[in-house]
Amino acid sequence: MLSRTGIYTCRALVVLASLPEGQYLGAAEIAQKIGAPKNYLGKLLKVLTDQGLLQSQKGKGGGVRLARPASQITLWEAMEPFEKVSRWEGCFLGRPLCTDSLGCPVHPRWKKVRDAYLEFLQQTTIAELLEGQRIVPSD
């Protein structure tokens, strides 16, 4: 259910979450670790910085790092700038009015799937991804 952008975003955040506190990592290094195109990842990191999820520092020893602990960053926050998951509140078929009482033909089934997925994104943190991660920055 995640796009390639969403997958790169999650992987990059896991790499950053595994860094020692206060350490920055450059986009090229992150891209190499997660197998993402450097320029594309740089744009994603810029968006995450603009959203307040990352802090950036220019110059020698610079790069990006998490703006707050990984346990306080949800997948919802990480995905929203790219996947626009907040728009999933609407009708699967695009109808302007789709409620439990006036739902489209697939409303009951779509609502279950949508609600479960959105709950997963809202309740899962980057720290939880880090617990089972296989992407470890090399020293």
C-alpha cells in the first residue's frame, strides 16, 4: 500500500533513527544505505525537513537528523506529505456523500480496510520500525 516514495521515506527515517544522538547524515550516504536515487531522496528529505520531522545542517559534518525522538514520529506524519493519507477519508468511488447510512456499494468493506490502515499509520512509530530493522549505518 506504500508507494516507492513511501518506502524510501520509511527506510531513510529508520537509518536516521539508528544514528547516535546529535549526529547528522548526508543524503548521499542515506541513499546508498537504502538503495535510493540520491537526487530523489534529497528532495524527499527536504520535504521532511520542511514538515519539521528532520533538522538539517550545512557544511562539514552536516546532513539531516531526526528533529525529535523516533518514538514520537508516526508513520502517518512521515507518509502524509507524500501519500496524502488524510484524503482517504472520502468515498472509495469518489462520491461527495458516502456515510454509513448513505454509503456507496463498497463503503462497508472499504471503511474497514481504510480505518485499519489509517490506525496502523497513526499508531506505528519509526522507533517500532527500527526495532526490526535490517538497515544499519556502517561506521
